[in-house]
Amino acid sequence: MKKIILCLCAALLMLQSVCIAAQKRPIYADELNDGEYPITVTSSSSMFRIADCTLTIAGGKMRAAMTLSGKGYEKLFMGTGAEASAAPDSECIYFTENSGGKYTYTVPVEALDTEIDCAAWSIKKQKWYDRTLVFESSGLPKNAFGRKAAIPAAIAAAAAVIAVLAAVIFIWKRKRSNES
């Protein structure tokens, strides 16, 4: 009986690992419902702090309006600083000043829960700084997720039910064979 319980615990731990790995995959626009949602953005630099961000999903594309905590950056480039230096200025994203006087940049977002390169042009230093951004899906409301995003969770749930049922049947058969 102890072996059965240990095997069941090991199976459930493996299933939990699979579920956690499935949740960390990139999430694309076609997996989300159109709309505007508040979203958390993590930055690789404390000097590039996003105070507020709204994700907009429309027509199979995502854009984020990021409001920074300070006013140190004139423009952004979705890529590395080296790429920004070589690109025409028309590919840069300039800020708009919101009603509170904060700088807001509207940037394209290819996928959530994945690292995105973003170069920021320092007004003071007159040079590009490399940043890495991650738009986190974990804070989105449940109604943001469409049908495609629910499929991995449904598969994981079904696998958990099957694992538990298999364990119960195994235990029941073993118990019956021991009674005979």
C-alpha cells in the first residue's frame, strides 16, 4: 500500500510540473479576447520602471500603453540598442505625455510571458540602454483568455483525473486479488 501511495504522489508531482511548464509558455493575441486589460510588466532594469500599463488586443494584435515612473527616456525601440542605432528614427516609439505629466509609450507586444528586447534612449546620456520586458499574463482577468488558452489547462486537468482514476483502479484490483 505504501508503494502505491508513493507512486501516486510521484505521478501527481510529475503532473504538477507539466502543468507549471505549460503555464509558462508564450501567450499570443489569438488566444485572448479583444479588449483592454491592465497588465503587469517586469523590466530588467530598476531605472526603467513601468508605473502603469494597459494591454489592448484587437484584430489579432496586441499593443501596450506603458507609463513610466520617470521622464528620463525620449524614445523606445523594440529590439536591442545596437539594432536601434542602425535603424531609421521612424522605427522609434516616442512618448506622449499623459494628463498627469508622465511619459507613455505605445508598443507592439508579440507575446505575453516571454522576454522582449526594448532599447530606451536616455535624454541625459544621449545613448541607448538595453532593457528586457516581460508582459505577465498572470494578472489578466479570466475573461481575457479565449478558448485556445484554455486548452492546455483542460488537458492538464484531464490528465490529473485520468491519473487519479488509474491509481484508484490499480488499488482496487490489487485489493481484490489479495482477498482471493
